[in-house]
Amino acid sequence: MPRYFCSVAAADRDEPVTGTASRIDRWLLVEAPGPWSPRSLPHARGLPDVVLLDLQRRAAAFRARTLLIRRPGRGDPADALAGSRRIFAADSRPGHERLLCARVADLELAELQLPFADGDVVPDRWWPVERFVGVCTHGRHDPCCAVWGRPVATALARALPEETWEVSHLGGDRFAGNVLLLPHGHYLGRVPAALAADVVAQVARGERPHLYYRGRSCYPMPAQAALALVAGRVERSELDGLVPRTVRRIGEREWAVILTESPDTAGALREWRVVVRRDRGAVARLTCTSAHEEATPLWRLVELAAIR
């Protein structure tokens, strides 16, 4: 019997990636070279679990998600200075986008001030960086992330060697290879290694790569779906052309989303009321290791009306 790969099955049934980005405002990324355990936040070699879990707890107080990172190829332990590691902190909220980096000795991690408080002040030991390109390669959590993620990480490392990292479990294993772009929190899925650099460059130009764009993490999934489903219809297909103002559940599987053109648009700002519905798609195993089947979500545009 052929081995089951959730990402192959999702591609075979042509499951859209639209509206599937995890809802996350902030991020804490901790360098951890070497192999990772199956846990969603894996054990980090050389870093006591009590320290890592304390970082995760303190980050969660700011609604930040903690991931482990390493350079492509499982990372060379020699990349990290003896007893220290790189830490990234990102804010993906609209108008607050920021990405900072620090190098911290392991013994000082427990006292590290996390830079998530609102304001423009950069805490001591942190410095701003422009972009982080992360590829999920957490194969012990889900094999698809290794089989399809690692070639993407290798390709991006050739094109963007300073910006590219492997990351632990992102979610949506069936969309491997999955790519995360920070600070804005853009999720890409089902990215082919041969096109990875071009797709990332497209996002950097502010363009929406429709086939591969899962959504932006700072928006709830109904807003992500509304943006993707109406952008072309209202001739605002660029990534920041439309901004969700409100999201309201109006039925068991329906949401009303108010979208407004971004403030930098010349002329009067148009506004739309969008209703999207999350239907039940094909029933399938959504991860390689899942013991049961679930209905896949399928977003559908129900209504599009101009408000002004």
C-alpha cells in the first residue's frame, strides 16, 4: 500500500490554500540547531526545557507564538556561538510591523526582556532587521514538512542566504512547503522549490501570489478569505490594497466582513460589505499521522456589496 502524504492528497483534491493562515499577532523565534523532536515546540538541543517553556509562557502573555529556528540543513551547531543563540521577535499587526533580533547567552535567556510592548523604543540588546523568511521543515512532526519543505528551504537559502531559516511546526501540514514571511506574517503554502524565490519576491513587491497565498496571520480566517475572494473583483489585487475593518459572525458558517481600500489610495476610499461562507469540503486525513478523517474547509463568496 502506498505511503500516505497529506500534502499530496490535498493537492490531488485541489484543496485551496486560501484563508488558512493561523491567527497570530506576534512571534518569538529561538535558534536551535540540530534535530527537533516531534513536539509542536520541540526540545532544543543544549537549552533546558524549563528555560524554553518559560520563554514560551512569557511570549504567550503578549499573544506571541514561539517557534524554533535553524539554518537550512538542520543548522550547523557551530553557527551558534558557544552558549548563545539568536532570537527574533516580530510584530505582525497592521501599523505595528517590526522585526528585531538579539544574540543572547543561554544563561541570560531567563532575564531577556521581550520587545513586545507597544511603542517605538527598541530594548537593549535588540536591533532591527528587515525580513525573516522561514520554511517549515519539521519532519518529525509531519513528514510532508521535511519532504517538501527542505527543498524549498535549500532553494531560498541560495537566493536569500541571510534571511532564510527553517522553522518548527507552522500548521497546515497538508500545504507543505509552507513559508512564513515576517514581520508582516504572510503565510505561503504549496510553494514549489523551483519557484520559491520568485514567489517570495512577488510578496516583497506587494503582489498577491494567488496560487500560494494562504493569508496574513494578523487577520482572522474569514477576513483572509474575503480578501482573497474579492480582491480581483474590485481591482485591488495588491496585498495591501484592502484592509479588513470589521469581522462579524452572522450564521453558523457565515461571516460579514467590511473591507476598505488602504489609506494610501488616491481619491475617495471605497468600502465593501463581503459575506463569506465556510463550507465543508472533502473528508480526508488532514495530517500524515492523523488517525481519523475531517471535513476540509472551503471558503465561498456569498455576497459582495459596495457601501460607498
